[in-house]
Amino acid sequence: MPKKHLKEYHEHTTIPFPTGFLWGAATSAHQVEGHNIYNDWWEWEQRRPRQLRSGSACDQYHLYETDFDLAKELNHNAHRLSIEWSRIEPREGEFNISEIDHYKAVLKSLKDRGLTVMLTLWHFTLPKWLSDKGGWENSQAPYYFERFVQRIVPEIGEYIDLWVTINEPGVYIYKAYIERVWPPARKSLFGLIKTYLNLVSAHKKAYHFLHQSFPAGKPVGMANNIMSFEPYHKHSLTEQLAVILNDIFTNHLFYFLTQGTHDFLGINYYFHARFRHKGLIPETVGSSPQTHDVSDLGWEIYPEGIFDVLTDLSDEVPIYITECGIASTNDDRRNRFLITYLQEVARAIKIGVNVRGFFYWSLIDNFEWSLGFDPRFGLIEVDYQTQKRHIRPSAKVYSEIIKHNGIPHTLLGFIGHSAQADKILDKLHHYEKKVKFK
Ligand code: GBH
């Protein structure tokens, strides 16, 4: 290309994503629906302060059409959500037909809007009847899950494009058995191991059943919380050992135990951790607003980490980023997050990583488990007093990226500026008029 065109080329092109890339957002049933009164979380919440109970949550059980209209309006072409087992099977072996019909209507309304549907079958909550029997520690738990899957899949299968069997088994055992801030909040190494292995078995059973049900093929995977680990000192052996061990347990063990049962890898990316030794024992180095750009929860904004985990897990099967998002009431920060993280995803794709989609966590503000409603992850703000939805400016930036199936270069210039997204978009539209994006 002649030299004089280089500048123009640089400024006016979009960082492209592959054709057919899935763009959307993710939610989970208990976090958005409200009144999931037959599950273990509901029971657990009643023992906690009122503001930490899910209650009506976002009332998406009734407002799903409003929310899906907004997703559509924001150019999303895909959506990830979960169904609530305890609604469908509120008592052992008894299936509630009207709740099954409800989910058919929900899923159909996504299809009516032309969205590709990714459905999670288990996202952290258990029917109370099962938690009373020991939950995932019960040796029969994988069979109960399989029975639920066998009952529901034929009913809703026609609406689903991609299946996620289970969400973040590693996070679940950590929260429930180590931190003990989630039910069953038990101190039991045996229980922890049993739960983990039963989740392995539950995933495999669901995988095989889904494959039998749809021989023509609907991809099946699961979603793992994948972290980017680093040694603080490049040459410290103890720190490197800490990286290797954490990497094995957090990022690879579940895949290893379920080898051959993943049509794609579902990656939830939120965390970066550096290990620094104090004496012989490596500790994680924290990030603070003084030293790092962090979310409202203090989680470090570290876009390079998503490149790291994508290249690390790049394999023969495709990857979907099943969750990635930030809790922030500062929307400039969310813009910065979206643009810089997606730039790193694009970089990974450019060097050959087969990434097929990105689901921002989350479409709307929602119930963040033990932390209640304070963390604001949504592209759309929820006013919990009125259940009104307000589109955040960052949702429009995301929508613009989707429209271009890539990141317009004009957006890059604004990373780090505190300009309002509306201004960024004005500028972008001005450019578009001038240079006509393809
Ligand atoms: C994902 O977990 C989950 O899949 C999703 O449900 C969650 O909303 C999202 O990320 C954002 O956190 O209850 O004390 O543990 C990632 C791990 C799990 C860490 C929820 C923060 C909330 C505080 N996250 N946890 S607590």
C-alpha cells in the first residue's frame, strides 16, 4: 500500500471479528427472575438481612419480553440464560407443567426476536428437596440431574442452539465448602470432593443425553471460571509453582476429568492474580484503586488476562466467552473495559484462537449472590423500586461494536478519557458519515 494511505487506513478501519460471531449478554435464573421459593438459596437468604435476599430480583420472570426487546434493540444476536430446576421440579419427581410452559414461552420469545439461544441447565441453585438430601454430595445427585435434563430437554430443545450443562463447578465448591458463604456452607473436604466429582458426572450424563437427543448436532459445553495467573517475580520458582498448581486446579482439572465431552469451551473470565512470595509461601498480591484500575468490587481491570487464557486454552474445539463483565457505576470504566477486553479477544482471534462469541455479564443489573444488589454489572440499569430499566451509555458502545462486528478505531482513541459515551458515539457517527464504514 502506498505510504500516504497508511494513516487513513489506520484511522478508518475497524478491528474485525469473524463473520457469524455471537454477540450477547448472559444472566442466570435466580439472579434475575425473582421468587424462586423452592430452591436452596431462597431458604438460605431468609436467614440473612433483608437487603441480601433475592426477593423479586429484577422480576424478569414477568418482564422477560421487555428485557429481550432491549437486547434486540441493542443489536445483540445471541443471549445466554438459565432455567430454574426448582421451578420445573419443585418436589421430588413432580414436574410442574405450567412452569415448563413458562420457559417454552420465554425461549420462544428469544427465537421470535431472532436471537441465538445459549441455555445453561444448572447455574448454582438446587431444588430444596435435593439440598435436604445432601445436594450434590448425595451419590444420587447426578441421576436426579439427569432425570431433570431428560424431562426438560425434549420440551424446550427446539428453541436452543447451544447448551451449557453446568456453570463454574470450581467457584461453587470454593464458595460453598471453603469460603462457606453459599449454601450448603459446609466445612467438609470429603463433601467438597464428592460434590466436585458429582458435578463431573452430571456434566457427562447431560452431555451424552444431549448428543443422543440431537444427533444432527447442537453444541454442548459447560462454563468454567478461568483465571489468568502470573508470578510477581519472573524468576521465582516458588511463585511459578504457585502459578502451575493454581492453573491446574482452577483452569484445567474439570476439563481433564471430563475430556471428550466438550463441543466447545465456555470461558467465564473475570480474574487476574499475581503470586508474590513472602519467605517461602507465595501470596496473591491485591489490587487497589491506588495502584490499579479496578471495578467497584476491587477486581482488577486486566485486559491482557483474557488474551492469556484464550491462547492458553486454545484447542481443537471452539471457544465461547460465556461471561465477562464488570461491576461498576462508572460507565466510562465499563466502556474502557469493553473496548480493551474486546481488543484483546480480537488479538487472540488474529493469531488463530477459535473464539466464536462473547456474552457480556450481564444484560441487566441483578442479584449478585452473597453481595446482594449493590454490584452493578448490567449494560442496563435496574431501578429496583420501580423495576424500570435504563440503558447505560456503555450498552450503546457495545451495540455499536456489534453493529460493525468489530471495534471501530474511533472508539479506541477514547480509552482512558472521561468523555461520556454519547460524545464518543457522536464522533463515531460523524466519522461514519464522512468515510462510510463497510
Ligand atoms: C460468575 O462467577 C457467575 O457465573 C455469576 O453468577 C456471577 O454473577 C458473576 O460471575 C459475577 O460475579 O457471593 O460472596 O461469592 C464468578 C465468581 C461469583 C465471584 C459470585 C463473586 C459474588 C460474591 N463470582 N461472587 S460472593
